[in-house]
Amino acid sequence: MDLKNRTVFLISILISLISCERESQKFNDSQVFKYNEHRNINTLDPAFSKDLRTIWATNQLFNGLVQLDDSLQVIPDIAANWTISEDGKNYEFHLRKDVFFHQHALFGKDSTRNVVAKDFEYSFQRLLDPEIASPGKWVLEFVTDFSAKNDSTFQVQLKEPFPPFLSLLTMKYCSVVPKEAIDFFGDTFRANPIGTGPFRFKLWKENIKLVFRKNHHYFEYSETGVQLPYLEAVAITFLPDKQSEFLQFIQGNLDFLNSIDNSYKDDLLTKNGILQPNYAAQIDMLRSPYLNTEYLGVYMDAEEEEANSLLIRKAMNYGFDKEKMILYLRNGIGTPALNGFIPKGLPSFNHMEGYSYQPQKAKQLIDAYKLQSGNQNPKITISTDSQYLDLCEFIQREMQKVGLEVAIDVMPPSTLREQKANGQLSIFRGSWVADYPDAENYLFIYHSKNFSPNGPNYTHYKNDTFDSLYEKAVATIHTKNRHRLYQKMDSLMMESAPVIPLYYDEAVRFTNKNISGLGINPINHLHLKRVQKKELIRPTNFR
């Protein structure tokens, strides 16, 4: 673009921005949905939507071929429908013809254009581009080719069948972006996003405030035929202090509170996880299984003989009361992990008889270890960060009652991650949150090919039968048969006890009574396109 044309173009963008500024004065502030993030969002480019706070933001701005509903079923998004070949390797997506990019001067006199299959071809190529270095490149690792057959047909070929592939495509990494915007903005597309979502980018003062406006040309409608979204805008603040966030919510300055923090959990909830009576009349609480398993991992190549002992690992699984731990330390939020590693919320959840609280059995196992090893004073060290210190101290007290001495090593989260990956910790506190809603996401980490530091198998668990079952499962197209294989793998792995599952997490949301349509789901994604907001009325005695 020569200097003259670029000047004209920049002037047109300036006029567009002035128009947007005037427009911002027209909408009703009562129709702005407000929530807070504790840390800054680093990018609004979906190719870098790695963490939940970025996924929440980009989910309002971008669409992909398919999406998940709150029941974790894959449903149409920009793809109206699709077909899959009998061998499970070829996918053909048929695109809607009424999806347009957000209005911008980049698109010429019409200020927009519709999405075509070439846009997905470009977006997927960008995801794989080594110069872009997207952390989501792995999503396409099973793909051998993709192409636009015509404007409304996009084809994808896999190297081999991978039944969870549609779930992978629901991730924000796979969102469609316009080549024109990437070519013009380059690296600054992170702060100048142009997508197709229910809201469009308006304003970003980094670490202070982020604002999205309603996309009046959005393609989705409600069940009653009303064009979505209902809200006029979304405003995100960045208060780092969770107690301050809670106070802002209670005062009505925020519409939504996500999760529970120790600083206010007893003020908001009873020990049984129910809203305190003084809040119940004005606040709604939503709960859902969350695809996150909290656990202790045991590095099975550790030098410490205790960590290498199956007797000790099983004793730890039997030796403390998980139900009591969740009740008193988490106010009943979460499900005690009495089954396998696959969490509640997935259709393939394993209802196996796992490790229940049996302190006498734990003591017998430790006594057997003492007799077998000659070590009369077995000792383990659990490494954790400060956020989970209370859980580890509970386990410490309980295990000492049955004859196992426990030390706790508290370290910064970054140090914990690094040393865990490098095999420097014999026992570590860990979390595994699903990237996509399929149990393969929980089981692949125990395949022997994924040993850390090059993979996520931090325990170095190795079992040839497990590996064979995994290879069979990922090639099994029939869903119920695949789920049975998942459950068999989960049971097999738990027999060796390379992990001590603590609890299956829960997603918890709090909204004021004037908010409806928010919903909740096991991957804790935030969908605001169906949210409606009425005037908030507080009683005079509400605190």
C-alpha cells in the first residue's frame, strides 16, 4: 500500500473510531455485563487462547466451525452441518452463508464481508505457521490436509481416525480470522481483534478495563427467533485482589463472580456449600462438575524407596478422609475422588470401586512396608504451592496417624511446575484440567511415550497393556466401545497408584438475581450471548 492510499485508509479508520465513540454514548449502561479478571489478559488473538481468562474473552469475539453446548455436545457454529467418512478420516463441513466479520474499514465500502471456506483454510495455516508459534498448533497434529472445496465447503483429512477430533475443533484456537486484518495489524492483531462473535472489540486499557460492544449483525437467534446477543456490551475489569472483587460483586458493581476464595468463602457459603441465608434472596448460585482432577502425583523413578513402593502409594490412597477434607477445607465444593483419575462430568466417568477411606487398611499396608523393607520410619515429602497447603497439611496429619511421616515443601507455582517436569519431586500436588471434553485428554498423559520433560507423564508410569489399550481406544469410532476402553485403562492405571486423586472439581458461579441465561458447563467456558440483564433492586437490609 503506497503512502497516499495508506493515509486515506488511516483516515477512514479514524472516522470509524470516532463513529464508534459516538455510538458508545447511545446504549443503556444497565445492559452492560460486568465481570472481573484477577490477572491481565495478554492477547485477544484466538491463536493464543491458552488460559481460561483469554478463552473467556475470545469466546465473545470469535467463532469456529463447531461449538459445545453446556452438556458438552458438539453442535453447529459457522458449520451448519458436516459429514464424516466411514473410516473416520475425512471430515466435510458445510458453512453457513450468513456469517459476517465485524464491521471495519479494512473491508472496504461495505465495512464487512461474509466468511467463506478459504478463511478457515487461512486460519488453520496460520495456526501451523512456525513464525506465529501458536501454543494451539498441537490441535491439528492428527491432520494431514485441509482445503476449501468451494466457498461453503471446508474439508479436513486426518492421518488416522481420532474420534475426539470434533471436540478439538471447538477450542478457540480453531476460530476463523480475516486475512485482511492479520496482514494489516500483524502482531498488533492481539489488541485489534476482528472476528465474527456476538460481541465486537471496542476498548482496551491493558490491566485496567476491556470493553466489547454488541455485534448487531450476529448470525445466531434464540429459540423464539430473537437475534442474539441480548446485552449491549461486556466490560471486564482487572482487580487483582479477590476480596475487593467480592465486595464489588456484593455492591452490585459486578454481575458475576466465578469460583470461591478462602478470603470470603465462609462469609458466602455454609460448611455444606449452601449460600448463607443473608445472601440467598439476592444471589443465585450455579454449580456443575468441572473437568479438573486435583491429585498427588508420585514420580515412579524417584530415588526415595517409599515413593517406589506400591504399598506406600496404596496406603496414601486409603489413609485420609477425602469427604471430610472437601467438607471442611472446601465448604463442600468438589466431589471426593473415590473412583479413578477421569473426573465426574464426562460420559466415560469410571464408576469403579476406588480407594475409600480405610485407615486400618492403610496402617496394615505401611506395617507391611516396614516389614518388607526394614525401614521402620518411612517418610515422604509432598511438594506444593501455598494455595493447596491446607489440603497437604490435612493429609500430613491423617497419614501420620497411620504411621507415615510426611514433610511438606512449599514452593512458588513456577518452581513446582519446573521441578515436577524435570523429575526432581518424588511426590507433588497437581491439577489436570481438560482441554477438550473427552477422557482421552486424561489418559494420554500416562502413555509411556509422553514421559516428562518432553511430555506430561510427570509420574513416569509405564504399562505395556495400558499403552496397547490407549492405541486401540483412539482408533475406536464407536463411542460406547471407546468409553469402555477408557474405563479399563483408568482402572488399570489406578491399580499401580501412580496418583492419589484428591477431588473432582466443581465449577461455581454466583450472579445477582437480575441476571438470567448465563448457564454453566463442565469446562467452565463463559457464554454471554444468551444472557439477559434486568434492573438490580437491593433490599435496604442487604449487606
